[in-house]
Amino acid sequence: MFDDAGRVMFTALHRAAVARLGPSHPCTAALAAAAAGPDATRVAAAETALRGLAAADREAIMAEVHRTLRSDPQAWLTLWPGGPARH
């Protein structure tokens, strides 16, 4: 479940970073890697990349992720045992 939660979080972060920074930005690549497989090394690289952003970019990305995850409970419900089927 925790790996799945990481995937949901990092997928949302990646999408927000693409929209804000573009697909070729190093932070976007680090977030994509963490979304694909949120192991400790990838998560640490993504966190470092996020910390390295200008505060305005980092805050805008985090605000977008908050909006996305707040408005898409289905993404979280699929993580619960016995939750809705994944499509």
C-alpha cells in the first residue's frame, strides 16, 4: 500500500512539474522516476530536486498536487484493501 501511495503522490507531482517546468526539466525527470518506482534512492532524488527549485515553483507545484489529490479521492481509495477495482 505504501508503494502505491508513493506512486499516486509522485505521479501527481510529476504531472504538476510538467505543467509548471516542462517535460525536460531535471526535477520533472526525477519525479517521473519516483512515480515509476518509489524506492528510497528515487524518492531521495525527487526530494532533492524539489528542494532545489525556486520557492515560487516548488510552492506552485505543491499547491497543484494538493488540489489534484483533494479533488480525486478515487486515486486514494484504490490503495485501500477491498477498495474500488483499478482500471
